[in-house]
Amino acid sequence: MRILFFSTSSSLYDGENILTKTLPSWAEQWETLARKLPEHEFVIASQLPGMFMLDLMGNEIAQKSEKIQYHLIQNDSEKKIAEEIADLKPDLAIALSFYATPYDWLTVKDAMVADFLRKTGIRTICHPVESALICFDKWRTHDFLEKIGVNCAKAVYMHHELYINGGNRRELKSNVYRDAIFHEIKKLKFPVIIKDTTGLSSFGADVVNNFEEALGILRSKKTTSDRIIEEMISGDQFGCEIYGKFDEKKGRGDYTILPPFLFSVNQYGITSPKQSVKIGPFLEENEALNEKYKLSELRKMLLKMAKALKLNGIAQVDLVFNGKKWFVIEVNPRLSGMSTTYAASSGLPLSEVIFEYLMTSSQNAQSSQRFGFQFKPTVNIKFPIMPEERLLELKALPYTVFVNQIENRAARQIREQGYCEVIVTGETRDELLENLCDLRERFADIAEEHFFETAIFLGEKQRLCEG
């Protein structure tokens, strides 16, 4: 079978200022898959930067696998992209959507490409356009989850144009819409999170502790688009991924819910992707963990959601467990930092994990025992940007499975200049904590202490919960 993996982008890529280094390289990871499955041909077709697929130097592919065919997509319209892909004559096209600023909408673009591909008779694994749009708009996500009976935070939606201009007509003496929004916000339990309905991750989100602070944000110049004002649920924050396919003809989905990872939060109580620590997995087979965190209930809830959304591919879900029940915060139908974390935890390249879960998914199998995968205790931690020789030194450590550094030389704010993501594993929870301590000691000159303190705290917390 000729299998093509594709992804698109809507943003200009500045390869001269954005430097990436991945160890092992993406080329090495895709080579592993191709060597393991010589009966298939594999093609990668992407617009830049081709996250999770391409190793770049500037705006060119720096490293290629001899066993993979590469194609840089030249067009930008969805129909033209589909024509380019069709010319590569795949038997199956699989979308590997990634993320970009300022809008997390690339899944929508990939979905439109997939629609055109299906019209030419090419099979695809890609989320439907409608599902992608539901997940893109945080208010639509919230509304959808409520309708299907999946727990989500109580929230108020603010339509920006009506909020600003609803009372600006000459014959009106007041803005009833704005008054109604304030009226509904007063009913919420504070603190609340105020965020754009279409923003990427937690960027631009504000946590406010009372109604007056909420008014201050909504009346400020910062409010330039539709907003969602959402109760902040206290509890442990997690993330997980869903892999699977939806069969339109049979009207059913076939999904695997991967075991969740615990996330750290910032000083405002929310997860910041570029500064978070991830540790796990929290396995349902561990009776103590399952009892404390109701992991079986989580799997059933996410399976219900995946079927209702008709997910067809990969999705990442942000979650909160408040001690009694689970809440869905966001659904991101694309690859993420969770993807590389699961791959590292399983000891396999991401390419192989994607192939196995999407090609042979089954909702009846236990996620931690699928395809011979055995997840190890794992932590995803951040380092500052470092020179290449230190990256190689870092990757050479026996417990370091994956290193990914992103540097944006054009960024003005420190937060945007980049970071180095490091994924560490251990055979046991105790060994993982020992490896973290060793890593901190070896890289004491550049390691940021608060990341290690957080990782060790979360690791100890999970160990205690495991019994």
C-alpha cells in the first residue's frame, strides 16, 4: 500500500529565524517505520514547517530518509493542495495536523483537503470539517459537550460586536446585550478564566478572582474579539490523546483512549504548554490509581465524546479532575507535545505509534497493552535553549529518549524565544525520580530548578497514589 502523510499550514514560516533540532531526528524515526514495514511505500507531503515530520535547515529539508518520499506542497488553496497530493498517487492519505499561531485551525484546512481527496476516490484518515470547526471554536466546543452530556465548566459567551456596538444606534439608550452578559457573569463561581474563543492554547487567557476584575478585562483594549468567560475548576490537570477512525458507512467509531498524564500549572493555576511538566502515565490497570482518579469513567466519557465528534485521526484533550469527576477543558484534534511523550513512554518512534494506532485501533483493547506497547514511567520537562554539543550530551544519557529544541531568533519576548523539551523515562517510578535527580546534577549549570522541583513533586504524588 502507498501511504501518504500530509499536513498544511496557514502561516508564513520564517526558516531563517526559527531553528529546530530533534533527537532522534524525524528522518530517523520515519526510517524506522519504513524498515519495519517494507511491504508499504511511505510518502510525506507537507507545507512548512511540517512539524513531527520534517527536519529543516532554513526553509529546506535538512535530513531525509532514503526510504521515504518527500514532497513540499507548493500551493495554498485546499483544492490545489489536494490535486498535488492526488498526483502522488496514494492509496491512503493520513492527516498529521499540527498547530500554529495565532489560530489553531490547521485541522480545518487539512479536513477541507481531505474532502477534495475523497472526491477523487482516495481514502483518507482525517477529521471531518464540522468536527474540526467545533473544536476550533471554544464556545462551540463547550456547547457541543453540554449537549452530549460530557462534563465541562459553566461558562458565558460574549459576542464582541454586540458587546461593543449593540448600544451605538441613535434610537437606543442602552446596550441590553452587554448588560445581559454582565448579569450572567455574576452568576458564575469565581475565579473565572477569560479567553478568546479561537486562540491557541492558553495564550492571552486571564484568571480573575471577582466580578470587578472581570469587568476590567472586558472593558480594556485587550478585548478585541469574542470571549468565553469560564469557571475555573479546581483540581488536578491532565492531558491525554485519542486515536481512531469513524466509519461513515457503518456509523460507528473505533477508538483507543490513551492513559492520561498529569500536568503542572503556572502561578495562575492554568497549564502553559511552553512551561509545563508532564508526568505519567496514569494506568487504569493500577487499582489504586483507578479508584482515586476514576480512570475507567474517564475512558468511557472520552469514548462517548470521540464517537459524537466522529473523530477520524488523532486528538489531544485537556482535562481536570476535581476529586469527584472529570471535566473536558479543550479538544485539540491534532498532534501535540502529548504525541511525542506517549511515543517516548512506549519506547517507539512517533511514526510507528501513529501508524499502529490509526491503522489497527480497537476500542475493546486496553490502551497500555496495545500492539505490545508497554508504557514506562515518563516525564516531559523543559530546559532553556542550549548549544548543540550540550543537546548531544543530553541525548546520550541512557534515560533520555527524546530531545526537541525550538529557537525563535526573531522573538522579542523571552517566553517566545524558545525552549528545549526533554523526555525522560525509567523502568519504575523510583528509577524515573532517580534519573531526574541525576539529570539535574549533570546539567546544574543550565537547568532551571523550578522545573525539576515540580517534576519530582508530581512524581512523588503519583507514586503515593499508585500504592
